[in-house]
Amino acid sequence: MGFWKMAAGGAVILGLLENFRELHGFRTTEYDIRSEKMKGEARVLFLSDLHNHRYGFRNRRLVEAVRQAKPDLILIGGDMLVGKEEQSFAPAVEFLRQITGEAPVYYANGNHEQRMKEQQDRFGTDYLIYKRTLKEMGVTFLENETVKIPLGETVVRLTGLEIPLEDYTRFHQKELRPEEIRERIGDCDREVFTILLAHNPSYMKEYLAWGADLILSGHFHGGLVRLPGVGAVFSPSFQVFPAYSGGHYREGDQEMVVSKGLGTHTFHVRLFNPAEAVLLRIHG
């Protein structure tokens, strides 16, 4: 009995040490994305769910990782700040200010930014100030909007989707009807390579049906705790073994990347689940 108590205590200590290590570090994860619609090659850096986290003074370790990636395009997947009362968004601004000169930056909101935007009775004009500050730095926001941009030797379509805020409820996943997506962002032009920034991966099947060639999501933080060979145990919204928790997935000619995120909030847990910046090498 004494042996098992010691073993359990040792496992707990090791788990706490590993959690501490993972909360204070990150890696750059690289994926190859191929499409017949693309010509040439481009490097796209996807950053999501920073939640005001800092890696070193003024986030210098993360800034250096962005520079080393040498991206042609930087895509923000949302939740760079923490959408709670009396929470400053200064760390997010501080980080983004340092990387806007590295490549064009396009920003799609997560539920934290969207909450601040839609609940002005709680947050006042914080979101408007945040957005204006970033736009003055050259960041382009995509709030249910699509732009055409050059990527490699191709002009591609880039869309940022905001789903209804109530679709982020915990324990129970609401239905997201295809017509709700089309009402927000229109139809997908399937003749052109299309990237969809859609923060919540719970609705991946609906995004696939919309028709994007590449879908980029975050939100789940990798599932907080991951098991080797299994994946996420549960999501921050308390879904058990979520299907798209973090990594690179393929369905036919469509590809999906779900970032494990760069930070945490509320539940500061990471176990076998390193934080990450995601570098996509998109080829023809």
C-alpha cells in the first residue's frame, strides 16, 4: 500500500512539473498544405488563443519565433486577449505591434473578442478601441468578411467567420445551420483556393460543407490534457474526446488545421499538450 501511495504522489508531482513546463514554453508546428488550385509556394503563420500570455519580456521569445518563421502572411485565429471585465488587452496589442512589420496580418475574432464587441453593457468601448488600435498598426479585421489576396503565385480568398455567440455554450452544442453560415459570409467560390478562419472547431463538418479548401480553427487549446494516440480528453467547453481538438486533418481535397493555442485562461492546464504557433507551407 505504501508503494502505491508513493507512486501516486510521484506521478502527481511529475504531472505538476510537466504542466508548469508546458505553460511556460511553446513550439512552432509545421504542416504541408497542397492544392491543385495553388501555384507557387507560400509560408503562412497561424496564431491563435494567446490570451494575453507573454513568453519573456514583451513576448520577445514569441516575437523571435515569428521572425524566424519568415512568413509571407500572418493569420490570427482569435482570442488573443481575455474578454473579461477589468482585463487589459495591452499584452495582445504589445505583441501584435511587434510583428505587423513582418508580413500582412489578417485577424478573425474568437469568442473573447466577439463577446467584448457584442456586450458593450459589460465592456463599454473596449473592443472598438482595441480594433482601432490594431487597424492603425496595419491589421485587417475579417468580421464575416472575405478579401482576395495574393499568396504564392495565386490570388486566394480569405474569409473570417463569426458564428452566433450562443454557439459557444458549454456542455451542450447548439445546431449551426448551413444557411446561417451563408447568411454571414455568402457562398464559397469553389473555383478559387479559399481559406476559412473559423474559431470554433465544434462545427468543422458545417465548415467543410460550406466548401473551404483550408479551414483554420483554435478555441480548444488542444483539449488541455491529451493522451498519446488518443488526443484531447476534453475541451474547454467540456466536450469529451472532441473530434477536432488540435492538429492537421484531411477530408478528401479539403484540409483542416486546429491550433492548440498559445495561452490559457481560467483553467491553466497543459499536459502532453504543448502550446504552439503553426507554420503552414502551402504548395501548388
